[in-house]
Amino acid sequence: MINGLKKWRLFTLMAALIFFLAGCGREEISTLIPAGGVAQDQFNLLLLSSAVMLFVIIVVTIVYVLAITKFRRSKLGDEMIPEQVEGSAKLEFLWTAIPIVLIIIIAIPTVYQTFDLADTRTMDVEAEDGSMTNLTVNVVAKLYWWEFEYPEQGIVTAQELVVPTDQRVYFNVVSADVKHSFWIPSIGGKIDANPENTNTFYLTFDQESSELEDGVFYGKCAELCGPSHALMDFKVKTMNAEDFEQWVTAMQEEPTSPSDELAQTGEQLFTEKTCIGCHATSGVGTTGGVGPNLATFGDRNRVAGILEHNEENLKAWIQDPQQFKPGNQMPDPSSYNNGEPLTEQELDALAAYLMSLSVEQ
Amino acid sequence: MSSNAQKSGFGATVWDYITSVDHKKIAILYLMSGGLFFLIGGIEAMMIRIQLMKAGNDFLSAGTYNEVMTMHGTTMIFLAAMPLLLGFMNAIMPLQIGARDVAFPFLNSLGFWLFFFGGIFLNLSWFLGGAPDAGWTNYASLALASESHGIDFYALGLTISGFGTLISGINFLVTIINMRAPGMTYMRMPLFTWTTFVASALILLAFPPLTIAIFFMVFDRLFGSHFFDVAAGGNTIIWEHLFWIFGHPEVYILILPAFGIFSEIFAIFSRKRLFGYTALVFATILIGFYGFMVWAHHMFTVGLGPTANAIFALATMIIAVPTGVKIFNWLLTIWGGSVSFATPMLYAVGFIPSFVAGGVTGVMQAMAPLDYQLHDSYFIVAHFHYVIVGGVVLAIFAATHLYWPKMFGTMLSEKLGKVTFWLFFIGFHLTFFIQHFLGLMGMPRRVYTFGADQGWDLFNAISSAGAVFMALGVIIMLVNVVLTTVKNERVGNDPWGDGRTLEWAIPSPPPFYNFAQTPLVRGLDTYWIEKMEGNKEGMIYAEPLGDIHMPNNSFLPVVMSFGLFVASFGALYHPDDLPWTIPVIVLGLLITFGSMLLRSLKDDLGFHIHKEDLIKDREGVKTDGH
Amino acid sequence: MAHDVHDYVRTKEEYEYVRRQRAQEMRHMLTSFAMMIFLTLIAFTAVAAGFSTYLIVPIILLLAAIQVVLQLYHFMHLSNKGSGTIAFFMFSGMFVAFIVILTFVTIIWW
Amino acid sequence: MDINKKYTPQSWPDHPETATMEGKNKFVGFWLLLAAESVTFASLFATYLALKDKGPSGMEFTAAELFELPLVFAMTMILLTSSLTSVYAMYHMKNHNFKSMQAWLMITVLLGASFLGLEIYEFYHYVHEGFGYTNSAFSSAFYTLVGTHGAHVLFGLGWFIALMVRNAKRGLNTYNAPKFFLVSLYWHFIDVVWVFIFTVVYLMGVIG
Ligand code: HEA
Ligand code: HEA
Ligand code: CUA
Ligand SMILES: [Cu+2]
């Protein structure tokens, strides 16, 4: 036999516990710790709707608990035949009307926010000098990596989105192959990267990512796109407008050759081993690269979006990319190195070179 | 299981079931194969949970995980939940309306075999080069890019079984429209019959878009068309629309019969007439109706634009109202009743909080801007397992206990039944409640692994632990079935004592012709009325005892379905440039259409049971089915 | 079921009467047919004559819809008594069909 | 029901198609199938409209250039007429005039076959011009929509013929009357669909 009351207590206990634990979500990625205007709006909707839903659940629970405790046969006796009640128009009206009211309460902000978040009219507004007043980033999703182009600035980067705080940033999102979805949980809800059309939306970033434990916000691909869908991560660096300007200027400069000898060998190898055919090393450019632009590789937080950023992992990645991201589009060394794996020296050199690629210093 | 099993040998029994057109035997076939697929889907679920139990686990590889996850969803929805419900509809609905069988017994059998061969075909993919791996939603761009034949197995398998389901839907509709016993007006039909009716109507109108979408998929992948090929002007969003035009009604196809089952249970075990019967009926119809106007809530993030999103968001929220009407009417049915907590009622009582929790998260997802965060995260996984497991699966388990005596003539053990319930119920909440928070903490769905740096380890571990409880519950249920069948204690017409509708007025299991005389229905809960008036005979009859006309058994449904099965193999390997594919397609279609032609040319007039045999039967002398 | 064919033999007068009834009904059918042909002709000429697209499209769609009604109600006898349920399902089907097409050509596309 | 029972025009029921329980069931079931078919064709139409004139860059064919109305107009007239002839067949069926019914059915089949012939010619012609099934999204959608209708016509013809042959010796009874009635319903439905294909695909295609 069930004891409704006991169960209910258990439930509240569990719920309380879980709400406590929920606070432990990481601020780099939790929608419960919004770090941008859009996420904040959505979080507010979450709170509002949770309150309404909690109300619904409480009402149902009260009636429910009373019903199953008061009318048990063990209390009423086996012979009792209850009155066969047909129904009640009054009650029917009541429980039609109240939910309608509740629905209206959540419907109004829903409609408002739907239009507000889709409002990209100011995207193409030009300032007097012909430059754009707002920053626009073209996002291209590819099997398992992300490319970010800044058309106005003439630069392109990959895997790490760099954006200024406290202003609207507009995004044009499209896919180069299968469908993906662009999602930065703590900054705002997602939008799909479709192969057939460009989707447009905006986000704002309120917090500088350097304040975070990990130094970056986490971005995710949220649409199943193949074996490595789970690994199609990207990172977001937010900085104040000034730092951002600096970053853009640094990106626009032609990269200089590294001073370190090992890295210079690496640079050579990078050309010899045809890496350069897929990877650009200059920040100036447009989308369309076969592989990620590596101009900022030294500043990265991760290798290939997932591995901790150190030379060990970098070398392991170059030697066997499939091991880390099954099905990704970067070939094995054997395919461009006469069927051989790269030697340890070659790897060291390449790693040194790649680590030297930086625009932030 | 059936009484002539011992009499005529195992082979004969099997043959009898394979060729049977009796709705009760077909129901058992549905139950067995649906149950089998449920176990397969459940094992796949366990594999998912094992893989996700800790960060960076390597129990399944990335590719395999996608296959397992896809097959879990597909199997559970198409091959487990729906067939199990169709099984109960088959077993019970004709009895509830006092019919001798469904309107088209032959098609009933055909519907089953199409489903069965479709399901087998789909699952053969495991052994023939890889299962489908693009999710149960099979979105077009990924599905076209997928290299193995898995997607083709998905497309062709679901085509075959989809035809089966459509046929069953039409069959039930016609049965309910035409074959109700005298006096059984629409507003006297039991709620399970009503929900069968509306769910069948949804099948009728929702499966065609799926069939067409899959048709496009087959042609794109196997015969060179370009519906979804963006480079040639195609558009993958068409798949999404067609899939969800089907997909959303589909979830109501699942939940409405579950609602029906619970409605019966609440009335029986509260010993009380359903509160607000009329409201329940209209709520059912409304849910079915709205079900067709909300599909784009699965596509809020696709970029359809704010107008479409707003309209579909509002339309979706409305569904909470008729559903709420149902919840409250059930509560008021319990209220003032005499509630016995037998196992079916336990499930029904467990269902209410579980389903309400799942329903309200659904409404939260309907708020488009909020859904931008929730979509494709574990929040969604939590939502739909709350409504599906907390609604549909609990209903299937409840119905298993409730109708087992009616179908097999013996009661499942109450004690083991309650153990199953508690294990499953606790495990269910443990597994899925926490997934809401995983979603909110940024965990996307359909990920085969996650890094230790995301902060999701603990909750995933808890979730996996919960799944173990569910598995234990299911295993105990299997034990229960075996023990009960071995013990085989026979029960009477109305084993629960408080049966209200017609199916409880006849023996358990019913004779193969159901009602020797068609009953006369005098009101809602007609058997209850007779009982309360002290009618010793059980029912009042609308006709004198006379000869009964019955349809013949037939092997043709198996052959027809098998033909499509064969043809599908031809189509599947068609793009591989093998010489035998076209002949195999032709051969398969010849088998199917040939047997269709045979069926329509050969007059199959059935046979009669004579009055004398009926009288003998009533006096307890068993007559054989054939 | 066993007992559903009722044998009834009409008297001569009754028989004559139903024959006449049917012949008359058949004449109605011919009229509907003539109308269908006529409507098709109008649609065809409207297009052939090359009026403005915005004018023609609604007109020819309307003409097609009228033909559907004629087919359903005259040729297919949907109005017969006892056909209420099937008419309900038929219209539900057409309703779903309508929403699908409507959304595909309006709000749902970019 | 006795399959060998003979009827006279006087004893023939008013609604032979629904005189038996089987007939009633078939009648209702078939209408339901037609409701499902409406949604099927709606899906095809919606897809066609979405993909109209869409193709790879540099695609040659668009609806406005491709279609030839006179041929399609003739096809429309033929199919409409066949709808009428099948009504005649049902008229005779109700009067229990088996011979006339068979004759009108024959005419219906001939008209249907000529429709199908013209359609095949039309397709052949397009393919010959280079507008093949695998050309573009537009061509796939076009052939699938119109071809599905064509397949329905073909199936209808087969059904007509099978019934006519099977029952040639047997005459009308309440066992086969529902079958004749259903195939004629089916035929009308096909006609309705064609009216929309004519309007939406061809007429609206030509105006662009
Ligand atoms: C049985 C299956 C079932 C059922 C019954 C439901 C019921 C509902 N679902 Fe669910 N849903 C699924 C199965 C189901 N769903 C599945 C499988 C998916 C995911 C598919 C995939 O992507 O793989 C999904 C996804 C899904 C989404 C898409 C999310 C996304 O991917 O972004 C949405 C969005 O609106 C949604 C909404 C709803 C709503 C509003 C209901 C409503 O019907 C719920 C109504 C019930 C209640 C609200 C509770 C009772 C009511 C009251 C007590 C009255 C008072 C209440 C209020 C005023 C709120 N569902
Ligand atoms: C009817 C529908 C249904 C049912 C009943 C279930 C039941 C379960 N589901 Fe599933 N699920 C879906 C429909 C369903 N699911 C769908 C549609 C998806 C989406 C797929 C997609 O994204 O494409 C999904 C996805 C899904 C995911 C997300 C995967 C991902 O996004 O990566 C998870 C993860 O936890 C999960 C878990 C479970 C669990 C633990 C159960 C448990 O309730 C299962 C309980 C059953 C058992 C535990 C059976 C135990 C059996 C035995 C122990 C056998 C004994 C053996 C013998 C005797 C032979 N499901
Ligand atoms: Cu890209 Cu998932
Ligand atoms: Cu839905």
C-alpha cells in the first residue's frame, strides 16, 4: 500500500536537494547562470514559467493527496458502493478557466520575447562614415568545427569566437555541410545552422570571460551531426570594447615568422606537409577554409575544441586526429606524408610553430 | 496460453496464431512482439545509460552510440509502445462495444504482419552493415550524408510497418463506426473505446505525411531524386515539416490510448462512474484536433521567423487546457469513491503526478524563446520520458495487469506486480527528474560522451543508477508472467469484481466468437448497470441465439507482408550496382500483388458456428476454434 | 453478420418510381458534368488569355474547389443520409491537407 | 449472405453497396482511406510548391517554359469524361443492369487508359527534352506528384478490369456490388486530385 504523504515528503526533500545541487552547474556553460542579455531574458521566462507550473503542480497535488488518502477502501469498508456522480458543470468551467488564465500569463511574455529576440532590424544600420554601427559575425558550421568571419573587419578565425561585451553582436549562421546548431548556453538560446539558408539573430555578452575559472565560455553544437557531434565544441572569449579593438588590429596584421629555431622548422614543415593547403595562418581572410584558420592557435584554450591546450595533446592530435574526433575531416599524416606517420622531431617542430601563432601578445 | 494449446500440439498452435484473423489472437501477437521490441529498446536504453554514467566513458564508440540511440528511440516508439497499445485495442475494444470481431479481420492480420516484418527488417540492420544513426527524427541532411545502409533500413522498415499501422487505424475506425452493439451510442462508449477511436483517427491523418517523407528519403538515397539535396535545389526543412506533421500527432497517438486505459482503471478501482464523462470525451477529441496544428513547436530554432514561432507557441499551449480537464476529472473520479489500490490502480495513481510533471515541462518548451535554450538539450529528453514513460509505459504496464486475466484467463501476481511498480516508479523518477537540470546546465542531447570539465558527472551517474531500478522492475515483471502462466489459476468473467463495461460480462478468455448473443446496451457502464439491477444472466441480449458467421483463417497476410520485405532488400541494395536488385524488387512486389489478386479473386466466405455448438459451449463443453 | 440482408421485392409501381427517380438523378449528374467541363474551360481560357497572375490564381483555385464539391456531393453521394461520419472524416482530412499546404506556402517558409 | 443468390431489378436493394454488413464496412473504410489519401496528396502538393522551379545553379527548366497546356487540357477533359461514364456505370448498377454497367465500365477503362497513354507520352516528351527525374529538385517533385497520380490511375484501371473479368459470368449481387461502387468512388477521387494537379501544377505553372 502506498502512503501518499510519505511519498510527498520524499519528493519535496529530493526536489530541495536537487535545487541545491543545481547551483553547481558551471558558470561557463549553465543556462541557470546567465551572462548575457538574451540568456537573462530566457532565464526570466524560465523563472516565470516554473512559478506557474509549480502552482499547477501544487494544486494538483493537494487534490490528489486528499483524494487518495480520504477514500481508500480499507477505510470505507469492502461493501460500500459510492454514489455514481455524473459530473459538475461548475467544476468543469473552473478547471477550464483557470488554466486559460495561466496560459495567458505565460503567453504574453512569450509572444513579446519571440518578436524581440528576432528583431535584427538594426543589423545593417550604417554609421555616417559608411561603417556598420554593429558588429556582425558570420558563423559557418562545418563537420566538427566552427568558423567565424568578421566581414566588416576582414578577418576570420575558428574554434574561438572573440566578441566585445556590452553591445549587440549579430550573427549570420549557416552550415557548410549537414545541419548543426549554434549554442552558447550561458549567453543565450540556440539557432540552427541549416545548409540551405542563413539564419540571423543577436546576442549580448555581459561578462568578460577572463573572470571565469576557465577563461572562456563554452559553446556547443546542439544538433546531431554525426559521430563527433558531442565533440563539436567551441569557446567564446569576451572582452571589453577596447581590448576587442586591439585584438582586431592584431588580427589584421600580417603574421611575422617566429624567432625560435624549432618553430621556424615547424613553419617550413607546415608548408611541406601541405598543412597550409587546408589551414590558413593569417587572420585576414574570409570563410571557406577546408580546415580551421590557425592564426590565433597559440591563444587557444583547447586543441580542436576539446583537448586541453598543450603541446602533448597538439602532437597527439596531429598524429591521429580520428582518435579524438571520429569522422572529422582532417586526414591522417600517412595520407600526406608518403604513408608514414610524422616523426617525433617533426611533431615537435610543428607544435612549436603552431603554439607560436598568436595575436594576443 | 490458449486452451487448445495442449490439445493440438505446439506446431498446430503456432500455425493457428500465424494464420489467425481473430482479434484476440492478433492482440496476443502484438503483445508478444511489442514486448520483445520493448526489451530490445530497453537494452539499448541501458547501453545509453551505461555509456553516459561517467565522463569520457568508452563503453560505446561514437558511431555505435548514435546507432544505439537512434534505434532506441525508433524501436520504442514504432515497434514497442504503439504495437503494445494496438494490442490492447485489439484485445479489448471489440469486446467493449459488443462486437464479434473487428470490421476487417483479414486486414487486422495483415496490419500485424506488416508491422512485424517492418520491425524485423529495421532490426536486421544491426547484422547487415550498421543500424540507422541519424536519430529517430532522421533529419534529412545528416540522413543523406550517412554512409551505411542504416538509414535505408530505417526508411524501408518504417514504410512497411507504417502501412500496417494505417491499416489498423482504418480498421478500428470502421469497427467503432459500424459494429457497436444495439444501444451503444457514441456517448455510451467506454473511454478506452473513445480514445482508440480518436487515436485511430490521428493514425489515419498523420501517417500519410510520414509515408510521403520517407518515400522522398528512399528516392533521394536510392534512386537519385533531389528532394533534400541542397546542391540540386532541394530543401531539408521539408523533411522536418513532414516528419513533425506526423510526429506530433504521433505522441498523442501514444498518450490517448494510455488516457483511455487509465480512465477505465480509475472508474473500476474507485467503484465509481467516471466524473465528467462528456468532458473527458470532448477533451479527447480536442486534443486530437489541436494535435495537428502545433507541429512546428519542434522547430522553433530552425529559423522560421517570429510570426510562425509565436503562432505555433500559442497553439501548443492551448493543449494544456483539455489535458488539464482530463486530469481534474480523474481526480474527481477518485474523490468520493471507494479506492482499492490493486496493481493497475497503483500505476494509475503513479501516473498522475508523473504525467503532470511531464506535461507542464511541455508547456514550458512551448514558450518559444525559452525553448531556444531548452531545445535539443537534456531538458527535452526529460520532458518526453516523463510523458512517455510516466504516461504511456505506466499505462501499458497497468493494462497488462488489468487485462491479463481477460486475455489469458489467469491473474498476474499482485505481490510481484507491486514490487515491479515501486522499482520502476522510483527508478523512473531517479533517471529522468535530474535530466531536467542536466539540460539547464547546458548538456545537449544525443551526445555520446561529455568532458569532465562540464560539471555533469554527478547527475549523469544518478540518472544511470535510476535506470538499473527500471531494469529490475521489468525483469520482475517477466518473472511474474512466467510464474503466473505456469500456475495458471483460472478466473471468472469479472476477476476484479468491479468491472463496468461489456468485456467483463463474458468469460476470461472470451470464446473465439466473443458474444454468443449480441448484448443490448442500456447506458454508460452497461455491465455495471446490469449488476446493480441484479441481473443474474449478466446481460440483456439484443437477439436470440442463432448461427454465427465467422471469417476463415488465412496465411495470405504473412505472404503479402513477406513480399514487401523481400522487395525492400532489393531496393536497399539498389544503389550498390548489384545485378540482382531489380529482379528481387520485382519478385517481392509480385509476391505481394499476386497474393492481393488471389485474395480478391478467391471468394472467402467464412463459415458458420451453429446454434447447437453455441449451446454446448455455454454448458461448458469446449468446441474447437476450427 | 448473419442476419443483415433483408429481402424485399418491390411492387411494380414502386419499381417504376425508383427507376424514374434514378433517371432524374442521372440527369442532374449530367448537369454537374457539364458544369465541370465549363469550369475547366474557364480556368483554361483565363490562363491562356494571360490576365494578371494575382487575379487568375484565386479564380482558378476557386473553380477547382467548386469541382471538388460537385464530385463529392453529386458523383460520390457524400450527402446521402448515413454519411455524416464519413463526411466528418473527409473534411477533417481536407482540413489537415489545407493547413499543411497553407503553412507551407505562407508563414512557415523564410 | 449467399453469394449465389440471384436478384432481379425488383428485388435489388436500393443501396446495394451498403446492403450487407461487409458492404457497409467496406464503404466506410474506403472513405476513410480517401481521407488519408487527401493528406497524402496534400503532402505531395506542399512539397511541390516548395520546390517549384528550384534546381542546381544553371538549371534550364522552369514550369513556365516546360509545360504544354493543350495536351494537358485534353487529358483533363478525358479524365473528367471518364468520371461521368463511371457514374453511368453506377446508374446501371443501381438498376441491376449488369450488361450496361459492364459496357460503361469498359468505356471508363478506355478513357482512363488513353489518359494514361497521354501522360506517358508527356513524360516521355519531357525526358526527351532533357527534363529527367534526377535533373533537379523541381523535376523530382514534379514527377513524383504527377507520377503518384498516374500510379493511382494505373491501379484503378487494374482494379476495374479485375472486377469486370472476375464477375463477367456471375452477374451483380450484394457481394460484388460494393466492390464496383468502391472502385468508382476511387475513380472520382483520382479525378478530383487531377483537377488540382491541372490547376496548381499546370495552370499556375504556366503563369509562373
Ligand atoms: C506521449 C508523448 C508526449 C506527450 C503527451 C507530450 C505532450 C506535450 N508536449 Fe511533448 N514531446 C514528446 C512527447 C510528448 N509530448 C516527444 C517524444 C518530444 C521530443 C521529440 C524529439 O525531439 O525527439 C516532445 C517534444 C516537445 C516539444 C519540443 C521541444 C524541443 O525539441 O524543443 C514541445 C514544445 O512545445 C513539447 C510540448 C508538449 C506539450 C505542450 C504537451 C502537452 O500535451 C502537455 C499537456 C499536459 C499538461 C500541461 C499537464 C496537465 C494539465 C494541467 C494540470 C492543467 C493546468 C496546466 C497548465 C495551465 C500549464 N513537446
Ligand atoms: C516509448 C518510448 C520510449 C521509452 C519507453 C524509453 C525508455 C527509456 N529511455 Fe528513451 N528515448 C526515446 C523513447 C523512449 N525511451 C526517444 C524517442 C528518444 C530520442 C532518440 C533520439 O534522440 O533520436 C530517447 C532517448 C533517450 C535518451 C537520450 C539519448 C541521447 O539523447 O543521447 C536516454 C538517456 O538517458 C534514454 C533513456 C531511456 C531509459 C533509461 C528508458 C527506460 O525507461 C527503459 C526501461 C526498460 C528497460 C530497462 C528494459 C530492461 C530490459 C531488460 C533488463 C531485459 C532483460 C532481458 C531479457 C530477458 C532478454 N532515452
Ligand atoms: Cu554539429 Cu552537432
Ligand atoms: Cu510535439
